[in-house]
Amino acid sequence: MHSTTASTRFLPRAAAALMAVLLVACCFCAGLFTAPSARADEWRDKEYWLADSGITKAWEVSKGAGVKVAVIDSGIDAQHPDLKGAVVGGYDASGSGRPDGQKSVGSKPEHGTLVATMLAGRGHQPASPSPSPSPGPAGTPPDGIMGVAPEAQLLSVSTWLGSPNPSGKSDQDQIPEAVRWAVDNGAKVINISLGSTSPQWPQSWDAAFLYAEQKDVVIVAAAGNRVGGNTQVGAPATIPGVLTVAGLDRKNVASVDASSQGISIGVAAPAENLLGGLPGGGYAEWAGTSGSTPIVAGVAALIRSKWPDMSAEQVINRIITTAKDAGAPGKDPLYGYGILNAEAALKADVPQVSVNPLGTIAEWIRVHRRGNAAPATPLPTTTQVPSAAPTLPEATVPAAKAPSPRDSAIGAAVVIGFAVLFVAIIVAAAIQLRRAARNPALAAEEPETGVLDKVHPARNSSVTDGRQS
């Protein structure tokens, strides 16, 4: 389960339970450092990716207005100062949270709020008189964490992953339920900063991801982190059609700890020295592709806000086509198509595509879930099968006939001739042996075998076991 395969079988429930234990831990931060007492604007000033990834330039075109983004995670604290007004709905798929999905649950309850603030944080106003809430260049930026799509709307879908769920619902039930609810409630982008150490996913997920694909929803997922045990990309980031995000360090090089690798990676984004909000109003520095994912999902929201009628495959194509190539030329398992360039994704001319360049779950299901085919049609009875016209003549059996006297005479002569020759050879050999016994010189006329019975070493040579060296 640690290698990427073309074929995937559904996980048994026991294996899926293990995956649920790993689901958050493998994508969660490589390091989490809280500092609730720090001034919010000091944290905002450290959001280096806003400029480095071209996001501030992309804001000249779009800030994500009118686009709903579902965050399938541990729940979002909608009361965080930087998220007020951003969360417009929610749902609890865990069975252990609040119906609106805004209670932090699971083994990493802060995870969803960290992701949400990076994706659509709006900052908050300082005590001075009413500056513009917009982060655009025309106004003074507010304090706090500014998300990539600060005018997008969030749907909080809470899941309990990473530890035993009090309700008993597993990831096999929660993930497809969460995806379906998000699609049915208007999400145009779904952020899944969760993953596993297995490239395979339960068959129970197929229909939900197919449903999202058919409803033209962009799904963005985390590649996972080596420090969390993800040496290769795990599900759901391996599902065809999903935009998988790898992680970069501060030098725009593939992160050693806060990323993984795999052929399903689509694009790479910052994953180290990230900042986000915590439930209760605090802030934290963290790392991992869990934070890279909302950066890319935010850019998808910017695009869908700018071009509301653009299809999901066109949105994904725009992001990966405008990425800056890195690593091996072309697509590679560390950077995918390259490093995210939000400005180019919003401003460049990009050719249209007719299919998702990252594949489709519909085609994958058609090829790899054939074990669920309908029962075979019974074979027709013999009376229903028409006889085909013969194409070869009837076979005939040759009649036996007695051998002719001539044939018998020839056979007897051949046998007698070989017998006479054999006797002549025996007689000649006997005569030769008697001659050799009378004249020993004849016995020395043996053929050369290449084996030396005795070696006479030359000067300055050595002999070992009768072989000259």
C-alpha cells in the first residue's frame, strides 16, 4: 500500500480503520507553535506566500467573491476574528460534532481552523476608524491572517479522523457523506487537507467523488508529509481528477519533511513556516501540505469567481498550465506540473481543454471496478444454436492394403547390409588392438586433450596445484 498502482481494490474495513487513524496525522503540521499573545498584524506580515506565489497580484483580478468553498476537515471555529462572516454554512459528517460543522472535533481539532484562515481569512479591523475590509491595493490591509480568497464563502464540514470516533462512524462513511453534502450545498471548490499512507481508497468513496466530478466541482487534496509517514502520496489525493498539492520549503524547493511524492501530484505550493488561526482566536506557525492545499484551493476560488461559467477541468488546467516548471523538465513526482503562480493563473491566456488533464474518476471506475459486473447471460441451449455450413470436405480414412513382394525384399536387403557393416567394424577394431599390443609406439598416437599431466615451470614462474601461473 505504499506504492502507486494503476489498479486499486477497495480496502477491507479493518484496513480502512487504520487509514482513519492516520488520516489527519500524516498531513498535519510538521511543527505547530502557538503564540496567542502575539499581535495579529505581526502574523500577517509573515505571510510570505501571498507575494511569492503571486497572490497579491492575482487580487487585482479577483478575491473569490461569490464562490463557496467546502472545507472537509475537523470543523471550523467561525467565531475566530479573522473568519467572521466567512462561514456561511456547515454540516457534521462525524456524528460527534455540532450539526453546523463548527465544533472542532477529532485528534487535531485545531486543524480545520488553521486551514480555513489560510484559505479565506479576512483579517480583522484594528481599533482605528473603519479602514476598508478589502485586502486589495486600494485600501489598508486589516490585521490578522489574510486568506488566499478573502471574499470567498466557507462551508464547514466536520469529520472525526485520526482517533476513535465516539459515534462509531468510520472514514468509509464520513468522507463520501461529506463530499456529497458539500456538492449538494453549492460548493464549487472542495478543500481536503487530509490524507492517508495508502494510495488506495475504499470503494465506498467512488460514487461520491464521481458525483462531485459530474457536478463540475474542483477537489483539491494534500499530498501528505514524509514526517508523518507519507513517503508517497496517499488517498484521496490519488483519486483521478483530484488536484493534488505538494509542498515547498522557503527556497521553493520540494520540502523534505513537509511533502511527499507521487505521479498524481498536480502542483506545488509553500508548505513550511506557514501561519494560521486557532480556535478561540489565537494563531500558530505550522507546516505541511495541509497548509499548501488551501493556498491552491484559494486560487481555484479566485478563478471560479472571475469566470463563473468556467468548467472544473478548465480551472485545474489553468492552474497547472501556468505553474512554473521545477525539478525534472515537464511533469515529475515531486512538483507535478510545477510551482503555483497565482498571478499567471488569473491573467495568462490558457488554451482550453476538453477533459481534465489529471484524469477522471468515471473512467477509472469503468476500468478498475469491473469485478462488480452483472451476472453472465446463460448460454443458449443446443436447439437454439444453428449449425454452420461445412467449409471443409468430409474426412476420409485411407483403406489398408497388403505390402507388395518388392517392398518386402528391399526392406530385408537394407537390414542385412547394416548387419554386415557392423560385423566388419568389430573385426577391424580387434585387429587394430592386437597390432597396438605388439607395437607400443602406435599407442602414443593419441589426440591432444589440452590437459597437462605434468608442468615444468620456467624461471621466475610459480606453480600451484599443478597449474602454471
